[in-house]
Amino acid sequence: MGLNILRKESLDRYLGADKKFVKTMTAKDLMAIGIGAVIGTGIFILPGTIAAQSAGPGVTLSFFLSAVVCALAAMCYAEFSSALPVAGSAYSYGNIVFGEFFGWLLGWALVLEYMLAVATVSTGWAAYFNSLIGSFGLHLPKALSGPFDPAHGTYVNIVAVAIVLLIALMLAHGMQSSMRINDFAVVLKLAIILIFIGVGLFFIKPSNYHPFMPYHLKGVIHGATLGFFAYLGFDVVSSSAAEVKNPKKNMPIGIIGTLVIATVLYMGVAAVLTGMVKYTKLNVANPVAYALELVHHGWLADLLSIGALVGMFTMMISMIYSSSRLVYAIGRDGLLPSKLAQFDEKHHSPQIALWVVSIIVAVMGGLVPLDELTSLVNIGTLFAFTLVSFGIIPLRHRKDIGNRGGFKVPLYPVLPILSGLACLGMMTQLSKTTYIGAGIWFTIGIIIYFAYGYRHSKLNKSHD
């Protein structure tokens, strides 16, 4: 028999396999996961950087425009997760509407996106943590404070390893207690951001808003392409569909609600920041803290450091959780060893997948210098967004998939096509090195698929 790499999965098999998950999550939990993933330290840095380099006070419009583009993709995700409430997010959607090979490529792209994102953030968390304990005169030995680089005296970033394993331990304990901790951390993070906005309002000088668009509309649009990447992460919400009560209603609320709240917060911080400080002075490492020092509110700058730590903590919870569900889904289909789909009845979660993901991430964060690799996160996301957007069209043509009463993208097929084209447009903004890195990653993925995945796929039993 010839190769049939476009054989498609059935929704019924997925729903049957994912029955083991306990449906405990509400729309509120989903928004906490989404906001946990989207709002990290970027909110304290990006508005200032984009204002100084691209958009001036018009940075507020930049964040609005990028949110509009993201909203198109978010609506496509909302329709998919409403019609196909299964674990595995875009990977599973791809398997059902495009066929196994495209599903595998999506899964492989997302494995890179999630794991790299967490590993990178774990090193950022370690840097903030070390500077925080440094202010109390405490210092880690140099050998334990950076990636494996004997020439510079560092062997392992022990704090990055520890925080990843701590989060894994928390998630292994069960989703309900993890969600309670995550919800509390998200509320704390939002409170700190709102305190900054509330305090900053009293120090706005209207003259700082003139000129509003110093680099004209072109600068605002360029700022929007940079701001677009700030919103990435809302897609992690869709990976929890198998554990959600009433997914038809709650998944769209979780995905679109995340984006709405993130947009309001980014625009709020951008408007206050550019009102407090002339945009030309914001090209600094930590613009929000700098603005607060200028108005003699250093205590709030210290609070922001805690906000940044909490922000990165919730982002790692969301991403490690999503990665484990993604790896579980790929194992469930046999494209990776099926041991990864083993389910722990006591904790109602795929423990092996969780620990495999966490140990790989901890090794990456602890030992590997990641600076050159972070832009690969964006290409993985945009690839998934593009296929999910265009995937709405074959999804609507599938008579065997009902979505009665579920969310549907309005103005079909115009908005899904626009969404896919907008994501392809964003891909053109990425550097040549990003494409070379992605090419290497996808080549490895294709080799694994043909050497292992295709032969071990569960679809072999039903199609061959």
C-alpha cells in the first residue's frame, strides 16, 4: 500500500479517548489560563519600547490594531474549540480537518513554541529573582547562576530549573488546586497593573501626547506588528477543551475574553506611560519602573518587580499545562510513544507527559543559552494561527461535525481568509535566522514522522 499521509482522524475517537479527563474548568478558569499566558513581563516593557522606537504616543493605537488582527485568529480558535472539544488544540484540529501529516507539523511547531517559551521565561524569572534577593544582600554562587558555559564560570541556572520543577509538582498534584493557585496569582498580577494605571493617571501631562503620531501612520502600523507578538498565548486556552464544563459556551468566552482583557490592559498601560513620560525617553530596559522613579514612586517600581515575577509564574503554569496536554494528545494518536498518553486516575492527568515536558524544559532553561532561539516561538504560533484560520473552511464542509449552538466565526468565509492572510503577513516580519531555525526544527520533525510516527499511528489500524 502507498503512503497515506493525509488520512484524517475522527472526532468520535478523540472524544472517546479524552473521556478520562474530568470536566472541572469554567470560563473564569480559562480566562485565568489565557491571561496567565498572555500578560507576562512584556506589559511592563513593550509599550515603552514600541513608543520610543516606532509609534510615539500612538502606541495605544498600535496595540489596538494588533488586537484586531489577533481577534480574527481568536474567533477561528473559538469556533474550532467549540466544534471539537478535545485535548491537543491546533494539533488535533489539524488531524481532523487537514489530515495526519499537517496535524503532526502543527503539533511539532507547538511543541517548540510552548517548550521554548517556558524555558526562556524560566531564565527571565531567575534573573528577576536573583536581583530581588540581591537587594537583601543575598547572592547565589556564580556556578549556579547561568547556562552551561564553563569559560565564564557558569554551569547551571539552578533557579530556572527549580521554578519549572516546582510548577510541574503543583500541576501533578491535580488541576483544581493548580487552578486555585493560578487564579490567585492572575488576580494579584492584574491588581498590580491596575495600581500602576491608577497611580500613573495622576502624573499624566497632556503635552507628552504631542505629537501623537510622530512617526505617522507608518510608525503606528510598524508598532502593531511588534505589538502583535505581545498577545500570543491566548491559543493555549484551546488545549484545555477536554477538561471544560460546557465547552460550546465556555471555550469561546475563555479565548475571546482573554484577548479583550489583555487588549484593555496593554492599551491602558501604553496610554498612561506615554502620558507620564515623553516617548523619546522611554527607550530603556524597564520603562514602567523608570517612569515611576521619575515621579518618586520607587515603592511601586518594587511592587512591579513582584508583579513581573508573578506574571512569569502564571505564564509558565499555562504553558507547561498546555504542553503536557499537547504531548499527551500526540502520544494518544501513536505519533510519539503511547506511554506519553498514560493517564493517572488519581490525579486525572497525563503524569508521564507532564514530567517529560517539565524535565526537557528544565534542562533547556538550566543549561542552554536561549537568546538566539526566542524568535522561533513566534513562527510556531503564526504557523498554527494560519492553518487554524484557513481550517475553518474545511471544518464547515464536514457534515459529520456538528456545532449546533456553538460559536461560529461571523462573515464566513471572509474573516477566516482575512485572518490567515494577516498571519502570513506577520510571518514576513520575522528574520532570516528565524526561518533557518524553523527549517531545521521541521526537518527533524518530518524525519521523526516518517521513521516512527507514520508506522505507529493509531490510524494505521483503522485505515491500513
